[in-house]
Amino acid sequence: MSELSNQNQRGGDSAADLLNESLNLVELGGRTFAPAQQVPVPEWPYTTIKRQQPTLTLKGNDLFLITDTLGNVAACEETQVTSSMGLFCRDTRFLSRLELQFEGQPPLLLSSTAQQGFALSALCANPYIASDDKRGEIRAETIGMQRDLVLQGGLFEELTLTNYSTKPVEFELSISFDADFADLFEIRGQVREKTGTLLRPVELAAESKPVFKGGYLSDDGVELTLAYQGVDQLLMESRIQFYQRPPDRFEGYTAIWRLALHPHATEVLGYRLQPCLDNQPLSAVNLPATLGQAVAAETVEEQRWREGVTCIRTDNRALNQIIERAEQDIYLLGQTFGDGKILSAGVPWFSTLFGRDSIIAAMQTLMLNPDLARQTLTVLAAYQGQHNDDWREEEPGKILHELRFGEMSRSGEVPHTPYYGTVDATPLWLMLYADYYAWKGDRTLLEALWPNALAAMDWIDRSSAKTGYVTYYRQSPGGLINQGWKDSGDCIVDATGKLAEGAIALAEVQGYVYAAKTRLAPLAELMQRPDLGDRWRAEAQDLKERFEGDFWLPEQGYVALALDGQGQPVDSITSNPGHCLGTGILSPDKASSVAKRLQAPDLFCGWGIRTLSSSSPAYNPMGYHIGSVWPHDNGMIAAGLRALGHTEQALEIAQGIFDMTIVQPYQRPPELFCGFERTPTSRPVRYPVACSPQAWATGTMFQLLQLMVNLVPEVANNCLRIVQPTLPASVSYMAISNFKVGETLLDLEFERSHEATACRVVRKRGNLRVVIEV
């Protein structure tokens, strides 16, 4: 097949280094393989399927799948490695083609949904098939096809076919598979100097020539194997086992069934695909035997998770849809790392452990499930920097930026094993450490992670020793130029649109450092280190005074985006200073000035606050960080506004983000969207390659709910303060049940009447004091 032959040229030049010199064969895992380009495969005539839009996304722990609306992953001639479609596990694409065909043609899609998140269901029918010398005419929509795809330790698919005619029908059904085993960095556009070798399973013919071996009979049934040997010499495989109604034959990597269905008869076909690395299952999740078992296992696990988290519902139906989707996506984004399970950043580009993203998402969801914070702190502490390593930008005490597991990481082509090039993850980790203790009063974890907290604070002190501020400057040629949350290359610009140079001190990072020192000072006293508490308070006060002098832009009444390498303000108007509002680093008058400036139409577009003022020469509403709107950015700003008493402004931002979310597919907030102005007739404009689902976008939904009711836990003082709860005009009633603060379980109700919001404690199990401050 021409498409397969073209794809299988990937990496062929390295075969001589890896394979047997005589026949170019390699024995791996008890099987014989040969380079793909050296082994011809039988042709299978089919109609090339054009990709349909929009796509559907499934997520299951460390796997995700992106297909078209039919459930196909098309292998079109124009498809490049950079397509984000396919089945991925731990940063590698284990399926780059998955095409269902009826007599060589795509089925007719009737409906499809990925509502469950881990499962896709598509209802389709056959197209019209003209008669030929092999079979008679088949009218369109004669055969109904129910297609179900599920992720649980691997990919499962079952097809239920029913003949709805009054006559017997014979036809061929086929599924074509392929895998390019592309690394996610490669898919994102990184050019590689050398790649591994795509392999095909072979057997030796009588003349000792390798012949392609398609499906074969194993101890577990009929199997098909796709394989690749990386530059690290590890074997990657997609092992496909047909556990229900095996194919009648294989043509290359196409499985073909010859079916004859009597009127209203049904046939079920099924297979499972398991990603393997070095002859071991790659996913952290055990692979069930069938799709039914996979659904049952996932359903039980999700139900158990839901029973342990807070339930929030309102009298606003649209808002409830957003909340329910956010609950499910927080569950779906959970990913296993070692002994912990924390939130991966987002699908497709960031389905892995991130420092900043995972920490902020854990902060946002303390109201939903504080256990996410505990596991996030613990997992990131296990990877805390120990040495000085410029390639990975690792330093003692530093919290990682990103951890990757693919071939390019394993072979040292990228520094993500892990990579530490982030300036804000370390102070954010300290903020989460303090916040988690305020919510749970977990003295055991406080003590266990105290050495990590001291190491993180030491890193902050070393980083700020030269200039008085925590700065970043790229050390690794494989690293990021910009290392704050706005980490694209074009976003740190001054008022003229010029890029800042040198070591950069971001405004919000100094706010995080201030918050870390002030919040950890009381914890130092609990740990019998009052000297540290006094020192951190004094250092925080000094930082505050210097910050207001160095970062304040008097003419604009606003805070600079950053200081450049010469210590000069980067004077563009951005959303970053909004993060400072909730940290306490700004005096009340300057905080009020920043809050007022955030309301101006060059920043607030009606859906949310833009990343960069529309008055800037660098502004682009479609730019990643130079004019777009990010839900998490708005959530952090709104939370700061609420803490300062700017309740109406905070609720306006919340309403804009909710209004944007309700019109998204599945009511799921994207990573970001374009910053075009909201008008009475406009809709939010999608950013083409935004991650969805995405952890801190999803977490924002709970952060915005939290600021409405304004829960302030002080478990160390055995108290929960509910400070001036204020439901917006769109919500008259909110119920919060199964809510855990410390060891106390609460059910709360909030009801708005005119301009006032009342709170009732419906149930309390535990001795926590609830103080309602109206």
C-alpha cells in the first residue's frame, strides 16, 4: 500500500546499525522482524478517508486517543507526522491509523459522542454498494453499525453489526491499522537528526527470504503486531489481539471480515490494543480482557472517586452542566506517576506531569478534592532538584517544569527527564504546601515535606541573591527561552513591542515569592523554627517595598510585566500583574489601581481578561500569549479581586468565563481562546490547537465557584470562615455537599435574595467551627 510504504520510510537509514547484516533481521521478544521498507505487503484496495472535523478526544490515565467524529484516524496522503490524531501512551503515538471501511468505503455517520470521556460511541450505517460479480447490490443504511471505543490500559473496540433488511446480506468489513511511533516532540514540530526503524514481523520462506507475517495465532488468539526499534534500541509495539470473531484474513495491516447476516441478525467483532515497551506493557493500568470489563473497571473507579469528592450544584441548569463536565474531566486528567496519581496538564500536548500546571490545578480544586494537592506535593517533591545540571536546568531545591517518557527524552535529544526550566513552580509549590495545611491540618505531611520546603526556599534565596528578585535565563540549548507561565518566545515585550533581553524577573513570580514567605512563616513556628518565621516575614516585607519601587509604572498606575536584564521595567500592559492581587505584595492603593486598570476594554474583552493589551503593537487576539484569553489566568485574577473586596468585578469575570464555557463542545473550557471583543451577536473564537480537556482550565471552574461563596479554611484554628458569600445574578441557590475541611464533613446551602446571600449549615459531622461573616 502506497500510504504505508511512504510512512514506513521513517528512519530506514539507521537499520544497518540495528539489524543482522546478512538478512537485516532482528530477533526481539521471541519474534523476528525486518525493516519495513524491505518487506513488501499485500495490497488492499480501499477508498482514502478524508479527516472529518471536529475531532473527539478520549483520556484514560496515561493514554489518550484523538479521532475524527466517526472514530477513525485517517492515513491520508497529506497526513504529516505533525498531525495530533492517534493513540498515545507516555509521549509516543502507538496508533497513527485506524480506519473502519465497509466494502472499502467509509461508513455513513449517523451520530457520535465522547461524553463519557474515556469512551467513544458512534452509530453509523453502510453506504450504497453497487452490485458486482462478487455480491449483489446493498442499499444504503441496510447494515447498522454500533462502534464503541474505550481506553483502559489500552484501546478496546467492539463493532456490533445488524442487518435491518428483509434479505440476507453478504459484505466485507475491514479495519486498517498502522503506527508511526512518533515522539510527541516530533509531532509538535521538532526536527530529529536520526530516528529508529519501523519493523514488520516476518517469517523466512523456503528460499530464506523474509516474508511479511500479518495476523498470527498466539496463545491468546489471533494477533497483529506493529513494531518500531528506537535509537535507544528499545522495541516499541502495538499488540492487537482479536478476542471476538477473529478476522477472516489480513492484507498487510488491514484486518478483513467476510460477513453474512440473515435478516435482523447481529454480529459482534472486538479487539484490544496494548502499547508495549521493551516487551513490557507500557501503561500503568492493567489491561482487562474485554471492552465490557474495561467499561466496568473504569465505571467503578470513577464512582469511587466521585464518592470521595465535594458535590456542588445550583439552580442554574447551564452552570450545572459546566460543573458536571469539570468534575468528570478532573477525574479523567488524573494520571499515575510512581505511587501517586495527580493531574496531567492537558490533551494532547501536555498529557504528563507539569510543575506549574499541576500545582495551580491542585490549588484550584482544594474545594473539590484536597487529596489532589497532597499527591501533587508528594510527587513533585520526589522529583525536586538535587544537582546543578545546565542541560536539564536542574538546581538543588528547584521544582520541575515537565517530565517526559518518549524516545527523544530517553535518548537525550530533549532534556525532559525531567526538565526544570520554570521560574514559578518552586514558589507555587510552597504556596500549595501552605494552602493544603490550611485546608487539611495534615501535620504528618507538613513534617514529611518540611525538608523539601526548606530546600525550595533555599533555591528562591539563591536565585534572588544577585538582583533581589527571582529571575530566569535559559541555560540549556534544548530549553525554553521564557520560563514563566507565558513561555512562548514572543510574549515578554515592552510597550513598543520589543522583546525583553537578559535575565527576566516576572512581576507575578515576585508575588508568588512574597506569598510563599508570608504563608510559610506561621508553619515555621509550628516546626519549632521561629527564627525562620521571623526571617521570612522580614524578607517578604523588604521584597514588597522594593517591588513597589521597581515594578510600579506611575504614569499607567499599573505594574510592569517584568524587569529585564538591566533591571529596567518591561512596561507593557498585561494580565500578569493581576496574579499579584491575591498574594499581598501590593499595597491597597496600588492593588485598587491595578484592579481598575484590568477592567479597561483593552484588557477585558467581555469574555475575560486578555493576556496583552489590545493597544500594544505586539497585540494579536489569535496569539498564544499576546492577546488571547486564558481561563486559569482569569481565575487567578478573579480570586485576587475577591480577596481584596472587588466582588462585583470578580463575579463579572466569572460570568464571562462561564458564558464562554457553556457554548464549547461538551461544555468543556479550553486551554485558551482568542481575545476578540465580545458583542451581542458574537461567540467566543476558538484557538485552533488549544488543549482540551486541560487541567488548570478545568480547575478554574471550581476556583470561580469558590470565590462566589468565599470559603476561608483555618483548620489550625479549628475554623472555617465563610466571608460575605455572594452569588451572582445568574444563580439563586447553591448546595455544597460532602465537603471536607480537615476531618469535618459539611453540607452547606447558599441562597440569594435580592442583593444578599444567606448561608446555612445543613449537616456537620465533626467539631469544626463554622463562622459566617456577612
